[in-house]
Amino acid sequence: MESISLNVNAGRGSQGGRASSCNESSVKQSREVPVIFDSSSTNNTDVLNNYASIESLKDGGVLISQRKFVLDLLKEYECSNYTSLSSPLDPNVKLRAKEGAPLYDPTYYRKLVGKLNFLTNTRMDIDFNVQQLSQFMQDPRLPHLQAAFHLLRYIKKDPTLGVYLSRNSDCTMRAYCDSDWATCPDSRRSVSGYLVLLGDSPISWRSKK
């Protein structure tokens, strides 16, 4: 695990510093904290509420979550009454390509994973797992769909989880990155990931093969 820290002065532009472990193209494609919308710019506030909810906390911080999106997703895939799970994927299951029965309707899997991918805008805890599921979009099999439903039961445990933006005035930027070593059983490729914090608040994260 590598760690990089740098100080950003208040009011300084984005050119003030860049984490050396991340190239410019990867930063542009990273998952970043969603913009806080100005509701006065639209008459349809329901659209914004479907994207993310913004909650002020007692400690002065702000929580950005996709609670309504999660609840709608659980209802759409009939998981509202399922027992919640404590882990995003079963640690005893190793997903492989071309393993298991092909799905009758691959689009069903692709839509589900696409919606889970949208959820990673505020749920960094499932980013790696969604990346794993996204590998099988071309030819999804039954074990892949079962793993996706396992992930649905995990997010059911706490639909309000999201990005916490601290009131702390600390403007120290820290970046963490790590990579496994050719652990994919199908391609022997590595999976890398990084997390960028501004003070105590996560502002960018990504997991990618």
C-alpha cells in the first residue's frame, strides 16, 4: 500500500498539486463526489432526489447518499424482503468466465450491474465488487447473477451509506493506491485501486483491472 500526502492551500486552484501515483487520464475517469445541485435551476426536484440526497448532520458535516435509488433498486429486483448480508461478495466464491449456465436474458444482468455501477458514485465500499461483476457483461452466467444478488442483499443492510463530507477545515490531500498481482484466474491481469481524501472526506476513488 502506497500513501501520498500533500497540502492544498485554501482558495488555491486545482493546479496546486497532483498525486504522482495517478496519471491525468485516470483522474479524469475517476469516481468523484457528485456535484451538489442548485434546486432553483430546475422545477423537477424529484429528478435530483432520485440522483442523491443531501443530509446535514449534527456535527456540521454533510452526508451524500442514494437512499431512494437503493430502495427502488431493491424493490425492482424483488429483494426488499430478503435477509441482508454483511459482506458485498461471498469470499468462498471465485467468479470465472464461461463457468455456469448461460443466462436466458443477458440484458437482465447487464441492467442490474449498470445500476450498481451508478450506485458507486456514492458507495465506494462496493466499487471493487461492481468492477468484478462488470467483467462478465459480454457473457454473463448464473453464478455471476447470483453474486450480483448477493451484492443487492449487502446494500440492503444500510441504504443510507454514502459519502461523508466533514466540516473539518483540514485541507491536506492524501492519496492511497494498491494493486494485486495477476490474480485474475482468466486473464492473469492485476486489479488496481486508489482513494483520494481531502482532510477526512473522500473525493475520488476507483477500482480497475
